Amino acid sequence: MDAHQHFWHPARGDYGWMPPGDPVLSRPYLPADLAPALDAAGVSRTVLVQAAPTSRETEYLLGIADASERVAGVVGWIDFERPEEIETLRRFAAHPKFLGVRPMIQDLPDDGWMLRPELDWAFRAICDLDLSFDALGFPRHAENFSALFERYPSMRVVIDHCLKPTIADESPESFDEWARGIARLASGTGAFCKLSGLVTEARSDFRREDLAYYSAHVLEVFGPERVMWGSDWPVCRLRCDYADWHRTAVSLAAHLSEADRALVFGGTARQFYRLT
């Protein structure tokens, strides 16, 4: 199971974060492009995650999911700042492959955005509809995420990309800030964590050892039962191909028991997202 991948078509026009003309990112990525990599890695199913801050893109992804048996579910997007979007969320929730939502918090100028009282309706709706919440942010968001998760203890939360540590920085201070924040989230909340996105936070010439401290810390503080592997394909292609990251992740988890590896590479995601 791949707990985090993307499909997109830049011509749709709502990927504002995408660098124009980027040789890796600024091109269409569709199921036929990913299928050979999934086959080679022995990955049977995926969770398809939003990449544009529009409900239109979520509808586009649900259409792809309808046509692809390999897409187990979709994590989409709604506008938290428009309470009338509760009807959109209810409509999405009725789709059998809709799993939850992911606001693109990492791109917002206000680090405390998620704690605004006027957004309460959205978080309550996520809980009431029994949907999941993908938390996309940086180490500086750890304290606010902690407050958010404590405010809504029944909300099923997974932290994307290990909270995006600045691995390329290589400074002890940077590692310590991230390690404290992620440990606080692990011990003080019921959040899960995706072992994903590490390669794109590292240098272009990264080595396995550059990622090992981070993966080991995540596996230790959350435990395999709350960690799920994701490729973050095609974003991972900025550093390596799907097979390289999958192989690296398998090696980073090699010290675990067979049962725990099965959790990280499938069982945890199935349990968290309630996939059959």
C-alpha cells in the first residue's frame, strides 16, 4: 500500500505552487504513468492525495478513482473559510472512495490559521462525518498542530511527510527542533504519521544515512502501528524514482519485525483510512 501519491494535469490551471516549465513537475501524471512503478515494487493500491486548493480538483481525482481499481481512496480539499462548503463536504463524503481532506497549510502565511475560531465548523464536520484530516505543515507548525489535535480529539489525523524536516540543513539545531515537535505530537495526541517526503527535503545527492536519523525517530516515537509509508510520487522524482525511494524506505525499516514492516507498508494505512 502506498499511502500518499498524486495525479495531476497542469492544463487544469489550479496548481499555483507548480513552477512553470519545471521538467519534472510541470507535466501530466496519470495512472498509466505510475502503474509500471507500482508493479515493480509490488504495491497493489494507493491513496490519492489532492495537489490543488480547489474542490474542482477533488472532483477530478474522484473521477480518476472511479476508473482505477488501484486507487483505494482520495484525500481531497474544501475551502475551510467558506462555511457553505459543508454541503460540498457532505457530497464528497457520500462517495465510497472519499477519505478525508487536506488544507494546504504549508502554503498559508498565517502559521496559526488552523486555530481560527471561524474554522470550527469544518473540523466539527470532519469529526461528525467520520472523515480523516491530513496535516501538511513544517516543524514550525508543530505547536499549533498539537493544540488543534487536542481541541478535536475524535478527529482522525495523519501528519504528512514527517512534518517536513529540513534534512538538507544538516544542523543539530534544525534536527532538534523537528525531533522535539514530532515527539510532542506523537506522545500528546493520537495522530498518525506518514513516512513520506523525506527525499525531497534532503540534498539532491542524498544518501540513505541522511534519512536514517529521521525515519528512526518517527518509528520510535509513533511506533509502526501509527506510521504508514507513502511515495509522494511524482514529487519524489525531484530526487529519485519511485523504485529508489521504495527500496530506501524498506531498508530504513529493515530493523523492524516482519509484522511491524507489514504495518508500515500497508496495515497502518488500511486501518487509519478504513480501507477494505
